[in-house]
Amino acid sequence: DRVQDAQTVIGKALFSATTDINMFVGMKVQVGPLPGKIASSFGKAKFKVDLAPHDLDTKGVQEAVRGKSIDLNYKRYVFDPVKKMIQ
């Protein structure tokens, strides 16, 4: 993880290199104490997270997310013929 600016965090190691990250774009994530959404893929296994509006500057975001994990929660029903992911 690294902070690009006060509203964007770059994450890694949540997906393998073979995973299509575009399936997860727009899904909600929790970056430490800050909520956000996956905005786009960035490289093979990296991705950008747009954080929800907050009143922290770039340094404040760095301190808030340092050492924290990125949590992605979703449900996928076994007998769903479409196999979509629901949050």
C-alpha cells in the first residue's frame, strides 16, 4: 500500500496476478479506518482505491493507513446462475 494523494491509495496483494481486477471495480473496501471504492487496476496485481470524502490531508491519510490492511467483503451465492458478487 502507498498513498498517492489525499483521496487515492494504491493497494497490492489483495488479488493474485491472474485475477481480473475489473470484476471488482466499484466495490466498497475499508482501508484501515477509511472507507473507499476500488477505482481501477494499476499494473498486474495492484489497484487504486478512491477514498470517501474526509478532512485529512495526504500526511494524515498516510498515518491512518500505515500498517493497516484493505478489507473487501462480498457475498457470492452458490446456486446463482449468474455468479455475481453482492455487497
